[in-house]
Amino acid sequence: MQQPSRDATELRLPDAYVVGHGKSGTTAMYEMLFQHPQIFTGRKEPRYFVDEMHERDMPRPGGTPKTLEEYKEWFRGAGPDQLIVDVSPWYLWSQTAAGLIAQVRPDARIIAILREPASFLSSLHRQWLQLYVESEADFRKAIAREDARREGRKIPVNTYWPKALLYSDHVRYADQLRRYHAVFPPEQVLVLIYEDFRTDNEATMHEVLRFLDVDHAVPFVLRETNPSVQVRAKRLHSLFRALSVADDPVSGTVKKSIRAATPKRQRHRAIRAIRRRVVFGRPRPADREFMVELRHRFKPEVEAVSEYLGRDLVNEWGYDRFE
């Protein structure tokens, strides 16, 4: 992807998009792309094109950019000859992101990463608990609530992203890819498999760099995919949520008191340490019986994406055999 020479002060839209999925190596890919001198990634996950997240934004410093100019500001530090890459994992899940990206960058390169559905949803459930999207700690029960949640019932009171709790929508891979192929030619879309990336992320990254038409011989430090964690101190986790979001007057008052008494940097350092050492721990092994149930349930989706890609993911992901 040869880029023309530009003015160093020009604000630009990204040239390429890592569209997801989350929990499928996107953070490791972001960190390795960040190392490449010909690539500028900015901060991870602007999520500008995920209309579904503009309904109620995830609490974070600065929030999600709401206008195209705010979005361009996200990448202000890009050099005139650098390729800009937006790494926002929920673009693949979004119903509208593909079309919105194509409207402003029809020449963009798109990178999608697919992961075996059952393990992906198990990992996603743990992430939703960690980020206060989900409140049901039992994975089986959370999945069972999907029908009720489609009707607006059994949704956690304080969740900021209820549509993300419809777990099966995250693994409709063939439909998700069709949305991108409907607006981008096939040579502009690269589909990767998470298990390939995890087995040999160096080979996968060289494939990505060739696809982006940058120097793929540049050395970089390899990064492992983000390890999953599990909430093990639920009450403390809930307390941190109350202090960070402050939905009610009491928690808001406590939050203001802590802010007044503790320097910001010291406060954030202490919270991160407690969350890492006390609140979260290694996840327990998944319920094997329920994982088999999920593989049965999602086998039609795996068959569909296998046929769509012309790759036997049914066999590779073990959906032709159930223990």
C-alpha cells in the first residue's frame, strides 16, 4: 500500500483496520504493529465506527470519538509517510461498521481474526465480567439468558453495552465477513485464524505486514496473546466498579473523597495493583460438558464459515468430533 508524501501536520483517516474479534490476539497484534517504524497505531480501540457503542459509551478517559474530526485527532501523531492502522476489535461484530468504514475509506485494508466459537465466548464472558458489562458469573447461566435479554429482560442494571450480552451474535462469522466483502474487494480483506496466530505469531505477523505492503523483514519483539483472567474477589470487584462509575450519590461521594485524599497517579497505581493481585486470577478450567454443548450449538456457524472461506474449520476446530 504505497502512500503519497503528505504534510506532517495533516490529520488523516486510517489506511487499515484490524476489525476483530476481541479475545483473539488483537492486543498482541496491536503491540507488534506499534513497533513497526512504517506504521502508526495511536491508542488502541477508538471504536468510532461502532454505532452500537455510541448509545452508551464505555467509561474511559476521553471516551469514544463522536465526530470524524475527533476521530482523526486520535491519530494526530502519525508521520506523513506512516501507514495508520485502527485496531478496534468490535468492528467485526458491529452491524454498521463495515459500511461506515467503506464510506470514508473505500481503499482501506481490513484484517479480521476468527477464533473457535466456544473458547472465544468463554473468554469473552470473563472479559465482560471484568469490564462490568456482565453481572452473571456463571457462564452457562449467562448464555441461557440470551433470549430474555433480546426481549430487554435480565439485563444487568449498570451495564453500558447490553447488545454485547447477546453472545451468539459474536460468532456469526460468515455473516460478519459478508458485510465486509459486500463493500470491499476481496484483495482488501485478510481473514486470519486465531489458533494459527497463537501457534506462530511471527509467521502471521509477516503475512499481515505483506498484506499492508510494508517492510515485512523489520524485526519486532513477539507478544503473546492476552491471557484471560477470572474475577475471584466479586465484592471488591463491585466496589471498584462503584468507585469508577459512581452511578449513585453514595458511591459518588466516596469516589470524590478518595480523589481528594489521594494523588491521581498514586491512586491509579494502587487500584491496578489490587485488581491484578487480588481481584483477578487465573481462570478455572471451562465446564467441559457445557463446552461440548456449545460446540453442538454453533456447529452450523462453523460449517457456514468453513464453506465461505473454503477452509475446513469444522475439522481444525474439532467440530466434527465431540468428546
